[in-house]
Amino acid sequence: MGEIGIGIVGGGYMGKAHAVAMSAVGAVFDTGLRPRLEMVSAGSPDSAERYRAAYGFGRAARDWKELVADPQVEAIIIASPQSTHRAIAEAAFALGKPVLCEKPMGATLDDSRAMVEAAEASGAANMVGFNYIRTPASRFARQLIAEGAIGDITWFRGEHTEDFYADPQAPANWRTDGRANGTMGDLAPHMINAALALVGPIRSLIAEIETVHTKRPGGTVSNDDHAQMMCRFENGAMGSMYFSRIATGRKMGYAYEITGTRGAIRFDQEDQNALWLYRMDEPEAVRGFRKILTGPAHPDYLPFCQGPGHGTGYQDQIIIEARDFLRAIETGEPVWPTFRDGLAVNEIVAAAFASSRTKSWQTIQTL
């Protein structure tokens, strides 16, 4: 068992989540590598010092460049704005340091491709932060599908819907400026990643992307509020997805339905400790969707709690993610989702924008 110095770029919402996860992961999973919160950087030295004191880091950096270059920082987590991701990742990989990057990877598709090339040239561990697919329920759904429990998949419906901008009088801020901060950059990648994980690669799609509230108090909106997409998977299954930050009443609407030739699965993140399963091989009199409460028999549940139905939460997803990142560093083996997996999501987002612009089906172009 050895220590590893962790540097986190950004101390806000996700920076805090990663700091807490790295503090807890060794105790939860008894990891071979034990993280040490070595250094944090933020938008200013004063902010970094506040985060250092609040989260228990050893030191605060003047900026991200100082953090990346420091020899005591042995692995880096990028939790800063998308426009900074490429430069930080390239600098880290040039030094051979592992990187866990929050989604989306970079502000543009060119950024994402450059980050993949840098990651693979370095040979260092690399991961993208898609945490929602790591719940015990969704991990169990992937397991059921792989085992053939619902037969061959014929249809997928997914959504990532929230309502933090449902009020048209909510003021403009950084979220309303720039494509990477719109719904297709912020929410859509999570559900697209889920679709790829549960069903497989997407072959083609057609999409509509729209800004509903073009003006808000304090400024003009330059990115999208919601989008819809139909797609065809490589395995022949049909699919549809909807993404929105103006879905009134939805707080964490990360939900999917999967239909197979022998059964079906339903999941909703607002009830993240339950999975609904329908199996055709049961007697007709009792055949129906069964609510399965997650417990110690399901993936990655027992390290958190011994009681079935007691449940895991949002922070636990980040702790599982931290375990996977440390495992990739320790073993030298890639752990899903790598930067290349993150690029696959961004290629679909790019195709959706092209489809919305041209009003046509688009074939996914991969690196």
C-alpha cells in the first residue's frame, strides 16, 4: 500500500466532490493506493487557499500550472471550466501524470481529439467523470443486459432533464454563454454515455437543438435549453433521447427505458436505489415490472452499507469513480470510461449539432 499525491484543479461543486471522494475512498474500498490531498488550485490564489483550508489539502497553488508541475502532485483531477481542460490535460500528460477529467472533455471536438492523442501518447491513466452510470442500480442493469436477461435490445429511451433554468426570469450567467455550457454540453453527455454503456455504439442520428429563452435578465443566451434526438445503434436497436435544463419539475431526470426481446428495464435517478425489471419467462399471472431495491448483492453497494434498501447517494458515485481511477493508476490497465470513451460521446454531440443545423440524419464520424 502506498500514498499518491492528488492535485485538484478547481474547488467548486465538482472540486469539492472529488476532494471528499479522495479523502474517503481508501476507507470505503481499502484501495492499494491511498490518496493524499496534496494541492488545490482555483481561479485565484485566495480562492485556492479557502479550498485548501476547507477540504484539507496540504497546499494551495497560485495557478493550475504550478499544481501540474509540482513533483508531489502525482495524479491530477480537472474540475475547472471546459475551456481550460485541454491545456491542463496536455501539460499533465507531457509529464506522464494520470488525469481524471470532468465531462465534457474540452470546449470543442478538436480539444477532445487532442486530449485523446496526448493521453494515449503518454501511456498514463486517463478517465472521464461520468459518475451517474456508476450507481449500483445502473451497474446491475449493465450486468443484466450482458447476461442476456432481457434478450436482444430492440429499443432505448433516455433523458437527462432538470429544471434549474425553467424560470425565464432566472438571470443570465456563465451557464448561458458558450456551446460547452449549454444543455448539449452539460447534461446530454451523461445520458449519451449511458446509452453507449447500456446498448453500444450509435451509428447514426437526427436531432433538433433549441434555445427557448433567448433573453434573460442581464444578458442574451448564446447556448441551447433543450434538445431531442432519434438514433440507430450499431446493433440495430432504435433509440430516442431528450435533454433539457428547462424541464419544469424535474430535478435529476437521468432516466432510461430499455426494451429487449425477453424483457425490459427501467431506471430513474430520482429514485437511484431502485431498478425496475420485467422478464417474459415468468408465469403470466405474476408477470409485470418488479421493483428491485439495491443492496449488498449488487455491484459496489456493500462497501458503503450492509443493509439492503438503505441506499447510496450522489457522493458515493464519486467515491466509486475515485476507486476506479486509482485502480487504473495502480494496475496500468485502462478503466472505463477512458478519454477515448469520452471522445465517443463528444463525437455524438457534434453530430447532433450538425444534424440540427442541416435538418438531416448524420453518420457518426469517429477519430
